[in-house]
Amino acid sequence: MNIGIIGLGLMGGSFAKDIKKIDKQSIIYGADKSDEHLQLSFELNLIDFKLDDNNLSKIDFLLISVPVDETIKILPDILNKVGKKTLVVDVGSTKSKICISINSHKNRKQFLAMHPIAGTENSGPKASVSGLYFGITNILCEADKTDSKLLNNLLVLLSKFNMKIIYMDPRSHDEHISYVSHLSHVTSFILAKTVIEKEKIEKNIFDLAGSGFESTVRLAKSSPYMWTPIFLQNKSNLVEALEEYINNLNDLKVKIQNNDKESIINDLNNINRVKKILGGIKNNNEK
């Protein structure tokens, strides 16, 4: 199988590693706007050849792993140039605007909007992780608009990763992901910002920070160039989520100011239900 990957960072590089695990005969063609990333990908044995217009038509499966605003820019041209038997997928964290951007494209049936629920806070080819795509949840949007044969070929491929496949419409995807993913990143970024600004006054604050702080701000190490377009593309959903989040913060602030111990305990006990929810997610992913 000829595999093409545009964007050789965490998601693209990890896919290259994992596809070799399930199909050692696959030939991987890669492209990246960074010459340094491209060269690193060769050195790390992530790719076999450079992907360009001369070999794009021979690709069986093309994965786009670039910032979501960049996906919208390059996707129409890619669909113009790929072969008739090529399936193009993106792995971005927003779906509505990407799907709308090529809705009337003549080769729309050769595209599938896909969101693997996987990743780390790191970026670049060196951040690629072997096994990242195995046993994860993978969301497919507007699968009914994809050529049935190409879709079936993909599902056979994905089954080798032992993925849990969920079908969603783009609007629902973006709404739910704004809460369980995008809001988490905003929270991490802003917590880190708050502490960094305070650190200017109290130099020892980072010496006092423990594992709780580290785990909470882990996502703040994520690429601004990847996440800023995500925030902006999912603006309406994210703003609504932020408003609810800020209301909850203000409510807790007032209760703390008023020494309302019982209300705080009740709220935190209700919030502790998340332990059961997270336990269910872990058990579900292990099935």
C-alpha cells in the first residue's frame, strides 16, 4: 500500500510508525512545509520518499495532519490532484468548516473527515509515538458522503488498530469536542499564564509547584500554531463552553469569599463523580 502523509509532526509521524507495524510492506511518502522536519523524518525512518505532485496520484491513502486552517487551504487542490482510487482523510480537531469547504468539490467522495482521539502535548517528528493509534476512539464525520468502497477499505485498515469507531455529524462533533478537549486546553493555557505572571512577583512559586500543577498545565506545552486555529474554527462552541466555565468559577469564588463550607463540599462531592466517568472511559478503552 502506498501511504501519503502531509504534516510529519506528532500525528503524522506516529501514523507512519504505526502503519509499518500492521503492514511492513507499505511505502510511505511524506511532505512537510518545514525542510528540517522532512529531513528528520527521513533520519528517523518515518518515511521512504518525499511526497510531491509527481507521485501524489499513486497514493492509496493520504493522511493530512496539519493545522486545521491550513487543511482548508490545501484540501481542494489535493483532491484535484490525487488518483481516482485515493482516499484523503484529515485528522484535525474541528470538522464543520473543513467539511463545508469541500462539500461541493467534484471529488468530495474521495474525502473522509476523521478525528482520532489521541495525542500528546509535544510536536514535531521527534514527538512521534509508536502505538499512538492503537486501541483509541476514532470519530468519522459524514462517512455517508465518502465512496463506499474507499470507506470500506479504510475500515478494514482501521480494524487492525483495534479502534473504536464512532460516527458523528460535524456540528455535533465540534460541539462535544469543545467541552472535552478544547476547553481543557484553554484551561491549561490560562492556568499556566496566571502562574507565569504571578511568578514575576514570587520567584519561588515554581519551586513549590508539585505534580498536581504539572499534570494540570501539561497541555499548555501544546503548539500554539496548532491550537490557535482550532480555537478560532470552533469559536461559537468554545465561547459558549467558556461562558459556562467562567460562571462556575465565579460561583465557586463567591462561595469561598462567603466561607460557604457546606456548599463547597456539596459541589466538590458532585464533581467527584468524574472519577467514575473517567474509570468508565479507561475500562471502555481497554475492551
